[in-house]
Amino acid sequence: MRKLTNLLVTGGAGFIGCNFIRALLENTPDFAGRIVNLDVLTYAGSTENLAGVEERFGGKRYFFERGDICDRELVDRVFSAYGIDTVVHFAAESHVDRSILGPAAFINSNIIGTFTLLEAASSAWKGPGGAWREGVHFHHISTDEVYGSLGETGSSPEDAPYAPRSPYSASKAASDHLVFAYHHTYGLPVTLSNCSNNYGPYQFPEKFIPLSIMNILAGKPLPVYGDGKNIRDWIYVEDHAAALWMILRDGKNGNRYNVGANDEWENIKLLERLIAIICRKRGLDPLAVAKTITFVTDRPGHDRRYALDCGKIRRELGWRPKTGLEEGLERTIDFYVSRAGLDP
Ligand SMILES: NC(=O)c1ccc[n+]([C@@H]2O[C@H](COP(=O)([O-])OP(=O)(O)OC[C@H]3O[C@@H](n4cnc5c(N)ncnc54)[C@H](O)[C@@H]3O)[C@@H](O)[C@H]2O)c1
């Protein structure tokens, strides 16, 4: 079991990062350490996602540093000022559509940013004789998208070949390769996780679930790509956070873990579930809302289906998702309803 005392969480003001920080500080009794959140606050990140955390833990167990992970001087300063022993690396450009319109930011943050962190960790954690300091660890968060699109059946295990097909997934694949290269070449202690599509509170409403919820609540059209039959495995973000904590604590050095809920849904079916739940909660007419579904031109190169084989994390670490889709969607909807200033 790793000690995990001074964590550098990158991208902690974004969707999964803020849920992870909340889970650790508010809900994980066996974590007694400190968290430094390094985030440049792009459009996707906001300190409001951590409202309450700063007040309760700020200056004691939680510290926020605004800055770019590509800024080596800044990253070096953070490592030394806080005595960082663990990196939990979320920071990335994360939206596939944006990567198609403007890949440069993805190459920069996802590849150069990861490289900068690996270099900074190496220089902070290696002693003069070249030995790694005791207890240091680098965890990299990646995606199922690096394995590429699957057919109608089957799932990707941890040793599946990489086949990224969008600038986003290609940049994540590059960062994954760099992390393992630092492990194999220099001995940096690392773990890596590839997770399926997350949903839950604090996700920026450009992604499918929060966008659809906000549009249903506002009576706006509901865009669906192509024929709506692309399939994704959906995991509630708190289950992902719990998996990350288990990997950080007990994951084997140099190993990769797939994290998913084995809950595959076609986009159109998922949207129908959202419509049904919101209409029930808010007394809306589901048929009228369903009429606002608008099929739009498909995303270029849109991957048809991703699915992960998550047997390894179940067997080795005993992790299992706890939140079923229905419950997770209810909780997510309640969050956006309350954020929109409507009665839950
Ligand atoms: N959302 C998903 O479904 C999903 C699934 C699997 C893996 N992931 C991975 O999880 C991680 C987090 O995803 P998310 O959905 O929370 O993303 P997000 O877009 O909501 O948040 C990303 C955060 O990183 C910050 N950031 C971006 N570039 C930065 C830089 N150069 N320096 C410092 N901070 C920077 C942003 O300000 C933001 O707060 C990403 O690495 C993503 O690839 C996401």
C-alpha cells in the first residue's frame, strides 16, 4: 500500500478531477494527505467546481495553483514548494469535437504537458546517485478511446493494441506511451488507467449527457450525431474516482488498469432514458420532448463502439462500480436542475 502524502492533482478544476478531489478529501477516511491542484482553468475548468472544498480544506489539506502543466519552471516550483510525492494527472484537452476543429491545443496540453510533468517528476524524485526516492508515484489518467473503434461484440483488454483515430485519442495515446517509456527506460514508478465515458456532476455542458439535460430543461432541440447508434460504456464519475484511489494505493507498479461499468448504451437509447427521467421529475410531456430530437451530420471519423474488459481491476484490486445507470442519471439530473436554479 502506497503512503500518498503530498499529491499533485493536475486538471483538478475539471469534471473528473474535481470529483476525485472531493471524493478524497470528503469521503476517503484512509487518505490523510494534502492535495495541490494545478490547473490553468481553460473553458472546461472552474474553481466553482470545488466550492466548499477551499473553505473546508484550503491552506491545510487543499491548495490551488493556477498554471499550465507545460510551464516547466512553474511545475518545478510546485514540486519543490509542496514536497510532491505523487502525481495524479488528469489535465488535458478532452473534447473530441474540439480536437477535430483545433488539434494544436491537444498536442500541446496532452503531449507536451505530460512530457513536462514526467521531466519535472524525474528531476524532483531522482537522487544524485540516480536512485528514485522512496514512495514516489506517477498515475496517468487515460481513455478507452486509445484502443479505437470495435465491432458489434468484444471488448478491449489492457494489452489490446492501440488504434486511436481522432486527434484527441491520438494525443492521449502519445501521452500514454510517454508515461510507459519513462517507466521502462528510467524506472519511474507509474500506473495508468484507461476509463470509459464518465458522467455525473460538474461536467462542462458540451458533452452529450449534460448538454442533453440542459437542452431538455431549456426546451431546446436535442442534437444526436448520425443515426444515434454509436455505443459507449457509461460510468458514474464517483465510481471512477474510487477506482483511481484503489489503483493509487495498491495498483502494481508499471501496470495499466481498464476502468468501466460494462453498461453499454446507444446514444439514442441513452437520450430516451434521460428524457423519461427528466419528464417524470419535472412533469413534462415525453412525446413532445422526444419530437425535439434532431439528427445532425455525423462527427468525422466517429468511432462506432468502445468497450473495455475490466476483469483485471476487479480481480486484482476488488473494485466494482457501485452506481447503476438509473441512479447515476437521477443524481446527475438533480445536479444540473439545481445548478440551473430550478427546484430539484
Ligand atoms: N470525461 C470522460 O469521459 C473521460 C473518460 C476517460 C478519460 N478521461 C480523461 O480524464 C481526464 C480528465 O477529463 P475531464 O473530462 O475531467 O476533462 P475536463 O475537460 O473536464 O477537464 C480538464 C481540466 O484540465 C485543465 N487543463 C487543460 N489543459 C491544461 C494545461 N495545459 N495545464 C493545466 N491544466 C489544464 C482544464 O482547465 C480542466 O480543468 C483527461 O485526461 C481525459 O482524457 C476522460
